Amino acid sequence: MNRKRIGIMGGTFDPIHNGHLLAADEACRAFDLSEVIFIPAGHPPHKDEKHISSAEQRYEMTLLATNGVSYFSVSKIEILREGATRTVDTLKELKATTAYENADFYFITGVDAIMSIGTWKSPEELVKLCKFVVTNRYGYSFDLLKKLPEYIQDAITTLEMPYIDISSTEIRERIENGEGVRFLLPHAVESFIWKHALYRN
Ligand code: ATP
Ligand code: MG
């Protein structure tokens, strides 16, 4: 039986933007994935929670951004779990569900994010649960990957995508400063941000 090829796009998504969406879409085509599951982090261990929007709001923005794309879905798995978000636990939980028991997982991440893998829980176990698709990110060369332990490098395939110099941090800062963000993220997400007065402090 053919195994399913499933992409996983994890992130804080505060807010989700066009860089996330393009990375997922490019990975889909390059690796012939049947689906990309966007998984908003519940309690990101590497981010100060005082400064992030509620999990429910980040989940809703992710739903709005992916709505209408048949091969994109959103999972609440990390939001529903108590405690810090650990990718290894998420992948184990997904693999245990009938829908994904015959799936190979492709974890999509930018170079910036994979470089912190040393601080993630059980990277040795993680590389057995998924392959990594690492996309270029403005300001982070693929050369950096050579600094990672060999067993992690072996699990990585790089993927060139058009450089999208957008970060959630920049979007939050622009909104705080009253600047426009119109073409950096989907319109429905921008409307949600205005409606709920996010990032105004
Ligand atoms: P923040 O500025 O708050 O850190 P971010 O834009 O980096 O936000 P995250 O939610 O931290 O977004 O990132 C989730 C994943 O998406 C990471 O793997 C990150 O590398 C990737 N990613 C984010 N922005 C881009 C982009 N513009 N191009 C390619 N990959 C991106
Ligand atoms: Mg980031």
C-alpha cells in the first residue's frame, strides 16, 4: 500500500503570514505531499507567553488563512495539550491516530527554526518520526546547517523557495506603529487582527 506523505507546518503563527503559506505550498509540490497540517503551538517553550496572542486567536487566524485550500488543514493537537509544546510528542500523537498510521511525515521549517533544534525535546527520537524539509529564510544561509549534528543533517532535505522577507515580529511591529500590512498576510487574517485589536499594546 502506498504510504501517505504528510507535511507538518508548526509555528506560533502570531500572526500567520504569506511566508508560512508559501513555504507549505512549495513543500507540497516539491515532495508530492497530499496534505499539509498547520499546527499552531499551544505553549511555545521558546517564546515569552506574555507577548503572544491567545492560542484560540492564533488557531482562528490559521483557519482563516488556510480556508479554501483543499490540501491545507489545521490541527488543534498542540493547543489542546497541557504543558509546553514539544514537536516529538505531537508527531507521536499524530502517528497513533488511524488517519496517519500509514503516513510519512515531512516537518517543514525555515533554517532559523531548525538551528535551535538542540533545545528541542529528544531530537534523536524526532529524526525517527519525520524527515525535515528546510526552506531558505532571509538572513539565514543553508551553510548554517553544517553546524548541526550529522544525524540531524541526514534527516534534512533543503528546499529553495522565493525569499519572502516577512516575519510575524515585523507584522506585529508595523501594526503597533500604525503602518500597513495589507499584502504581507491574507486579507481575512488582517481583518481579524483589526477586529480584535491585536498587537496594539
Ligand atoms: P516570529 O517573528 O514571531 O518568530 P515567524 O515569522 O518567524 O514569527 P514562526 O511562527 O516563528 O513565524 O515560524 C514558524 C515556521 O515558519 C518556522 O519554521 C519558520 O522558519 C517558518 N517561517 C516563518 N516565516 C518564514 C518566511 N518568511 N519564509 C520561510 N519560512 C518562514
Ligand atoms: Mg520565528
